[in-house]
Amino acid sequence: MTQAPPADTGAAPAAKMPRKAWLIIGLLMALLVLNYFDRQTVSILKPIMKVELAFDDEAYSLLTFAFMLPYIVMYIVSGRLIDRIGTRVCMTLFAIGWSVANIASGLSHTFGHLVASRVLMGAAEPGAFPVVQRAILNWVPVERRALAISIATPAGNIGAILAPPLIALLATSFSWRAAFVIPGLIGIAIAIVWWFADAKRTPPAAAVAGAASPLSDTALPEAEAVDEEPAAVGTLLKDKRFWSIVAVRMISDPVWYFYLFWIPGYLQERAGLSLAELGAVGGIPFIVAVVLCMVFGRVVDRYTERGHDPIRVQLRIFAFSAALMPLGALITMTSSVFIAITIITVVVSICQIWFVGYNVLLAGLFPIKVNASAVGILGAVGASTSLVLNLLAGSILAQFDYIALFAGLAILHPLSAVILIVVIGRSRARAAAIA
């Protein structure tokens, strides 16, 4: 992981971000905010809904299973759909789908109705993430992609930030059902705006041979846009670098999904926070994560501009952040809510930095035409092991409590960092030596 040769000092200045690209990024962010907001609602209202709809922690494990099984399947399917028919149609359908599912969750009167609505939500939500990757590659110059990815990808954290206080406000001011229905209606409205905004696109600077000047705002029809030659998904499956990322997602993704689905309940049921108190502090980990992800993206772009290999920069960040993850094992060993939330903040931030980093790796290692499919495959395999963990979590808690879960999850990112450095780091070093 040595430094690449410095860039030619006479190189043209980096391309600026087109105005239309900012609009697309803004809409992507808004949709990801709702995506995460909507999936958090059940976990935040879990204590109330357990009473209203008569279910326990083991049934809650089944509820997360009902969400994640279609989530896994559709992650793979959605990536291929996006690569074939584009981001405009796909994101519109996905956003309307999960918004309708959220409304249906709020209208549920039995646990069975709630399960059915979560199945629909699980089928609709994962497609948003391959759309983000492909839309950024469509609209954003290569010199600004790490920044764009680091802004858009963790935007879901804003939804997680807003969810505790706003859901608490809606639930206490109206009813717990309103916390589902109102965001669902907003999601449908934003999906319609996306349909009109993503009608055309400008080709990314890297796709135009010899392009060094900023992109104009003149949009080309998608069918006519300059892009790379089509690449088969089979090329991914023959690349050991891709398989290393697959392995790492399978190992490390369960950390994020466990914290997403179980931490709000843990803070209320074990740390003693009320719903109002959770609303006041529950967003802190996600606020910090958003800021750190943007800092990360800017750092990668700055090093790229100076001639450094962005892949190696990313690997260094993976290694440093993974060394902090064992702190998660200490959450149940402290009686201080402040210390617990601080540790949760560290873990959540690192999980999000890693998700951004995966997309940076994909953008730098593989062709544009297969990036959405790659994101879909990786999301599916990561969600698969996460599904198993969430399905077993209720039983593990009943037998061993939270301490076993937090301790086991604490070692997964360090193991993942070793895999990435060994496989991708060595391949970059060999490529640099040959050059």
C-alpha cells in the first residue's frame, strides 16, 4: 500500500460538479432519508407496538426476518433492473413501493398485517442503494465521485437522526399510526419529483475521452449518453477482488443491521431511556456518522487530486477504523448512558464509513455498467448473514443477554479489514510495481 506516483503538475484542473448533478444528489439524499426513517419506525415504537399488537422479542425477530428475506432477494434483482432499464423508472417504483408499505404498517391491526407490510417494504427498499451508485456514476465527474458518494450514501443516517424525535413527536401528538402514514405520503410525493428530475443525464467526465473541462449542464437522453461499453456481471464473478468484498460484506454487515434494529429497543428496555429521551439523544450517533462520512469523502478526493491511489487511501481508512470496533464489546459493561451512546456512535459511524468506502472501491475497480449490479449483489449477501443474526437474536438474548451479541460483533470489522488489505491491497501494490 505504497503511495502512487504524484500526478503531473501540468494536469488540467478537476471538473466542477454540474448544477443538475447537485439536484440529483439532493433528491437521492431525500429518498434515502425516508428509506431509513421508515425502516426505523418499528424499532423505535417497538415497546408500544408490542402491547398494541401483542408480540414479544422472538416475534420481533420474525418481523425483522420478514423484512430482510425479500430485502435480500430484491437487492440482487434491483441491481440488474437498474443496469438494464435505468435509475428513473426504478427509483420511482421503489420509493412509491416502500412508502405504500409504510402507510400499510401504520394501518395494521394485527401482527400478521404488520408482517405483510414489512415484506413489501423489504422488497422495495434495497433498490435505492444501487440507484444511488449508478446515478452518481451517471451524473458526477470522476474527480468528485468520492465526495458525491460520501454525501449521498450516508444520507440515510439523516433519516435515522430525524426518526427518534419526529416519531416520538408524531406518536405523542397524534398516535403511533401517524408516525407511519405521514412519512409514507411524503415519500410518494418525492418519488414523483424524482421521475421528472432524472429524465435525462449528462455523461460523466471520465466517460468522455480526453475531457478535462467541467461538464456542461446540457443533458443528453439516457439512450444517447456517452458511457462505457456494456460489461457482463460475469466479469465480477471472475474477479477475486470482488469476492473479497463479498466476503467482507457477509462478515461485517450484521453489525450495522443489529445496531439499526435492536439499539433503540436496548436503550429503552435496558438503559432505561423513555421514548422522549430516546428522541432527544437517539439521533446523535447518526449525526456524527454523516459528518465523518463527508469528511472521509473529501479526504479521499483531495488525495486523489494529489496523485494518490484512492483505493489505497480507502484501505488505510478501513484499517484504522476497524481497530476501533472492539469498543462495541464494552456497551453492556457500563452503567453510564453517556458512555454507551458514545460507543454506539463510534460503531455506527464506522459502519457508515465502510458502506461509503465499499462504493468508492466499486467505482474505482469495476466498469460503470456493472456497478449497480455489484451494489445489489453485495447488499444481498450482507443482508443474508444479517438476516440470520436478526432471526437468532431473540433466542440469543433470552439465553445470553446482549453481552454475547456485542462481544461477537466487535471483532468482525477487524477481520474484514485484514481480508481487504491482503487481497485488494496486494493487487494494487503489484499493479503499481508493474507500472
